[in-house]
Amino acid sequence: MMTHHAIEMFEFHVWANRTMIQRLKEIPRDVYIKEVQSSFSSISKAMPHIYLTDYNWLGILQGKDMKESSIEALAMTEQIEAMTLGELEAEFEALSERYRTFLNTCEDLNQTFVLDNPYTRVKDVSYGEVIMQVVNHGTYHRGNISTMLRDQGLPSVMTEYALYWYEK
């Protein structure tokens, strides 16, 4: 049986998040929390943002209204941002397992559902498209983190899909 491309891309997303978190555990805490002029006010706000957005999308995949799921994720912001990297890493791992449970029980990732996006409009999207959105969003913000590290004189870590091919 062939694996749906969205599942493979989700596993890349998990790998890339793990890889970035490992790199962030190596940097001084003052660099992690330092306020910067970038897409986020600090690196310590960026990884939680990826987590909270992943959390939000899983709620949507599980049938929650987008507005309801977004409010739930937003309510967790302060708690997630206050976590140590080790605690955040554990949260990412637990969330990844919840995604895998969803992916293993979803009968058809090409099946569509109605996404009522309060920021734009109602649209039919497939479960697989939502997974690809999760992956794309994470890739975008891991790139932001890489820039924030380099702007502070530190090397980042490569989290490109092509490297994942060889790492798995």
C-alpha cells in the first residue's frame, strides 16, 4: 500500500521540528529569549507559534469549527510560551502522536470538508491539504527562526526536505 504524500510530509514536519528544537537546546537561553526585530519578537515566541498552529489545525481536522479551535489554541499561548524547550519538545511529541492517530484512522485524506475560515470565507478542503498547510506553515517559520539565529551571529541547522530524505 502506498503512503499518502501528506503523511510523508507530516513525518518530515515532525523531523524538522525535532531537528530545530535540538539546535535551539544548544544555544544560550539569553539568545532564545532575546527581543529582536524580526517576524517574531523572539525565537522563544516562534516555536510555540508553530506548536499552537499545529494544535489548532488538528482540532479542525477532528471536526472543530475553525473559530472555536483557534480560540482554544490562543487561550494556551501564555502557557506554551512559558515552557522550557524540553517541555515544549514533549508537547510537540505528544501532539505528533495525536496527529498520527488521526492520520491512521482517517479513511481518505483526499476527502473534503467545509472549512469556515473566519478570516476569509468558506471553502472545501481535503484532509491532506490541511496536513500540507501544517507542513508549509512550519517550514516557513523554521526559516524565520534560522534567520533570527543568524542575525544574532549563530549558525542555524538545516531542516530541508531533501536532507530528511537521507536522514530517515
